[in-house]
Amino acid sequence: MWEGYFHAIIYLVMSYINVYVQAEVLHHKGRLDLIAQTDDYLYLMEFKLDGRVEDALEQIKQRAYFMPYRNSDKIIFLVGINFSKEERNVDSWEAQRWQAS
């Protein structure tokens, strides 16, 4: 059981409901796990396995994964999701709306 398993499940569910998704999006400071886009929203997602949601959100912020989208008209959410290896499920998650400063 590894993070990629959960990553694939989220990707497939998003694709199935006709949400445009990109996985493992390269950035000059790393790789964002998943981007999901609708007409009005953009979700930047970072996953952890038996980790902390706070660490996932901090990674998005520290590596500035939102910068390529800062001029988008879409509402941007930073999403951290922690999966439990033992429970084989989402352990916790948190979303924060990103505001350009």
C-alpha cells in the first residue's frame, strides 16, 4: 500500500465525473500530486500517506505551486489530503482558499 494507489483512485474518480485532472504536475520546485479544474475552480492537491494534512498544505505554499495560476480567473483552493495505510481510506483533509497577496 503506497500513496500512488490513493493517487490513482482520486484521479480516476475525478476523471469519471468529467473534471479535468492532471497528475504529477512538474514545477520548478517539485511536483504537485494533482490538479483538478472545473469552469470556475482550480484545486491544487498534495497527498500524504500516514502524514499530516498541515505538511501537505505547507508543501504547496513553500514550493509556490499556485504561482503559474495566480492570474487565473478561477477560484483556487489548496487541498491537503492524508491517507491512512492502516484504514485504507482518507484519514483527514483540509482545503484553504488561496488569495493573491
